[in-house]
Amino acid sequence: MDYTPAVLRNKGVPVLVAELREENGAWAQIYDSEGNAETKEVYVRFTHNTIADIEEVWDGLPDWQEAMAAKPVSTLRRTYGLILSEPVEKVGMRLIEGQLGSYNNAIGTAWALANGVDPIVASRLLEQAEVATDSQITMLNDELSETLKEVETETKGTPGKQPSVPGAKARTKGTKSSGTKAQAK
């Protein structure tokens, strides 16, 4: 992605979204022969019209910011709908799984630019935010892989690996019935 100050200032913050096609009245992602979603680059930019729409939808900017904290994914999807001038369901299908961090970074940077932050500073901050997001994903994957290895190691050759046979079990000598008095012989 090109996060240079000139791109941020003139076009907005670039993000990748999935290409879609309409199938039987619903939107579906387009996949290539290897099963990867086909993507295109769009630019996140807060124009005066977009900001006015946000004020109307959320009853003001403070409510929008509160919604971003309380319902981050649905608010992000709706915000992208306003930015891209598309219905929320379509935008939801455009958002690529695993990229929420990048989409949030783009919203934050675009908002900063709309409020007068220097594009040079915004460019550097966005690059650092993307590195931090990638690092966090790598760390989570590493931790999950390590946990999976530990679980596999701990369960090898231990009781409980084979499931017991389903059904009623016969009582052994000396076992009491649950909840009833033992019958005299």
C-alpha cells in the first residue's frame, strides 16, 4: 500500500476490499482459481458530506465515537458504507476477514487527516500502526501454535483419549443407587 503523504492528502487512506458480484439478489465475494478473494484498492477519506452523514446517523460525532468503542465492527461497517456510498450489507461482504485492524487504522488516520493532522505525520503513524497490527497477528498465531503443540503433547498416551462406550453402565458391587434407598436382599 502506498501511504505516502501525497496519497493520503489527495486520495485518502488506501485499503483492500473484496470484489463482489450479485448472485440471486445477494452479494458474494469473487475468488480466483487458488481460492483467494479478488480485491481492489479503495480510499478512506472523510469529506464534509461523509462527516455530515455521520452526524445524522449517530446524532453527532461524540455518539459516533462512543459507538466505535461500544460496537466497533458494526460501526466500522456502517462508516465504510457512508464513505463508499454503498449499502451496509454490501460493504460487510467487501470487508476481508482478518483485516479489521487495517480497516480501523484507516478510519483513525482518515479522521486525523480530516482534522488537520499533517499528512507526513499521519503517513508515519499509519506505517507504524500497520507494523503493530501485523506484529500482533503474528504473536497471536505463535501463541496459538504453541498452545496447540502443548495440548497435543499432554494428551498423547493419556487416559481419556479413547471415548467410553455410550449407554447405561452396570452397577458394581457396593454401589448405591443415586437418590433411592438401597434395597434389602
